[in-house]
Amino acid sequence: MKPIHKIIIAALTLFAAIFIPLAAMAGEPKWQNVPEIIRTRSGTAQKGNFLFATATAGAENIRADKAHEIARKKSFLRALQMIQIASSCKDLIADLKPDEQLQFIQIFAPFAADDHIKGITVIRQWEKKRIHYTTLAAPLAEVSNIKCKFPDLSSAIFSYIVIDNPSISGLAFCLRHVPEHSSLNNKIKNRITKWFKDNDQKEFALCTTENGLQDGGCFKNALERKAAYLKALSCPEAEVYQFILSQYTAPPDTEYYAWSEIWPLAWKSEMKRLKDNPVSNLIVASFGHAVTGKPAPPAAEYIQAVNLFNRAKTDEDVGRVIDLLFLACEKQPLSPETYNLIGACYRHLRKYETALPFLRQALNLEPEYDFALVNLGLCCGKLGLMRAAEYYFGQDAVKNSGNDWVRGCREKFNHENTKVRKNEKGQGQKGNNYGV
């Protein structure tokens, strides 16, 4: 065979490989025309003049005689919806990565318009382990003019988070595609919290509530949720959050520097001092959840503060210690020792409510910090929150501590049988025997 003949045959072979399948697809597409990527999984893909979609639906444990028929119909409907969303919203999701585009199509398929599409071909329907699959094809000419329901991605996300039954994967998608510091971000976190609560997964709801506290944008709402979930988990620490909520009052109009529309009345005396110290302000605004990361050694001002604290004889001395510690926070916000000492100072000033967020922040950075646990226990005891006090004193880090002050506080607390008289509530011990 001459070389020219080989070239001609090769060209004809290539022509047949490309043209014949396309010619077949010009009529009714077949299974062999379906893109490989969606033959075994849910998704959409374009090939030739057609847009293909494969969707799935599980056979539910209801109406055994109808379960598979219902699942088959659901998979057909979902494939049809996916075709509509993929074609109408292609510009909206053009900047997303391919896997994120697929997630958008799957998540937002139920929002597809109820448009009749001509030329739909049901290519195949099959079942595998109670999961029903449907693969459809639609002519591009019939779907190219369908309008997207959403003007932008944020509008789509807002529409999704207000539906009755969002999926957790859908909510996670939404959270990934909005700015971290935005009202929509907070709304999504709140919706995630509600999802976990509705699905009786209180531990996870607690985690998302922590995120709400970190933001500080919906402080009272986040505290209410955390108190409710801790109570549902039978955790005595719920008593602390319930107490703080009970102390709320609206600040006067002159308190323009307030971080929240309401805050515990006991914090009033510290508002001006906190205003000039952004890190400490955030600690209080988030009830000790603002700073996250790996614990770090304290700033130099901390050493000065410890020396002054050990020599303190008056409340004024302790106040100067706090000012030094606030400077230390600004220079190194990841030091649990600094926050613990601030809490200890407020405890000795009998400002137990103000001590709580700083001690909580110390524990968030170092969860088994025996000094912070004891200071929290002492503050709760003075506030009459005895279940919470017992909880903190009962932690293994306190029981197993090698520090004399920690052991002494625990022994004294146990000796007094963890009960505090009502008329002692809010009263502290004066003196200069300051433990930290």
C-alpha cells in the first residue's frame, strides 16, 4: 500500500470516529454518546449539541410497593432540574472550580424554573443498591434561552438558607462562597446551628455557636444558643451563660462606644477602659471566644504585671496591674497566662462577671489550664453558680495539679461542701493574699 493511501485511510478513520457519533447525536442521543464522567455518578456535561445530566434518588423505607417507582420519578425530575440550572446559571458559576460548579448545580437544582423543555431524551434509568439513576439529554438549542432565577451568587445563597430542609453539605457550600466578615456569613452559621439542633446533633450545634461568639456580631443570640445547647447536654457550665444572659441591660445613648446593643450591667464600670484596648474589648464582646491559635509566651509587660500584682495592697494597685496586662494583650494576644491574670485581678476587685470572659479566653487557648479553671470556680462560687463551680473544680487538670495554690483552693471548696450562702453572693474577700 502506498503512503498516500495510508494517509487517506487514516483520515477516513478519524473522520468516521468523529463524524458518525455526532451524526447519530443529531437525531436521538444514545448511551454511547453520554460523557464518561456522568455514566456512574450524578452530574452534568455538554457534548456535541446536547446537555446531558445524570441524577440519583434513594428508595425510602415508605410504601414498599411504591418506593422504587417514587425514587425513579424523583431521579428523573432531579436530572431535568439539573439540566435547567446548568444551562441557565452557567454564567453565574463560571468563575467557580469545576467541582464547585457541580455542587452548585446539585444543591440548587430544586430552584429550577418549571419550564417545559422540548426534545428531552430519557437515555437510561437503572437501579444500584436501592439508588435509582436517570440519565437525560436535552438539545442545547432548547435550553440556551432559559433565564437564571438568581441575579448573583449571594442571592442564590440567601434563597437556599431560608428553605425548610437544607442539607449540611449545601450549607457548607454557602459558607465557602460568602465573605467571612459579613451578615450573610452570620446568617449561614446560624442556619447551620439550627440544622444540627433539628437533627439532634447538639455537640455540633455547640461548635457552630462558638463561631457565632467569635464574630461578636450577634452576641446575645449566640449566648442564648450556647446556654440552650449546654443545658441540653446536661453540662453545668450552662449556668454561667444563663447567668450572664440574666444580667443584660440596654446601655444609655451616651455609651456610644458599646460593642453591643445590650450587655451585663456589671460590665459598665469597665466600658471606657476596654474601649481603648481593642483586643480586650473583643475578648469581652465574644465572651472569651475571639482569639484562636497556638498559645504563645506573654509579652514583657506581663512580667511587670506579675511583680506588681504580688506586691499589691489596694484595689488601685490591682487596677494598675490590669492596665499593664491590657498592654500585654495588644502586643501578644495569644497568651493564656495574660488572660488568666486579668481574670484573677477582676476576681480580687470583686468584679466576677467581668472576670469570666477573660478566664474563658484563657481556657479556649489552653483547655486544661488549672489556674484558669480554679479562678473560674472561685468566681462562680461568689456568684452563687455552685453547679458551675463544682464543674470547674472537678476537672482533672485541677484534681491532678501539682500547684499548692490550686490544691488548697480545691480542698477549701470541697470542705465547704460547695455551698455558698445567698447573702454572700457577689461579695469577695479583701486582702493581699493574691493567687493567680
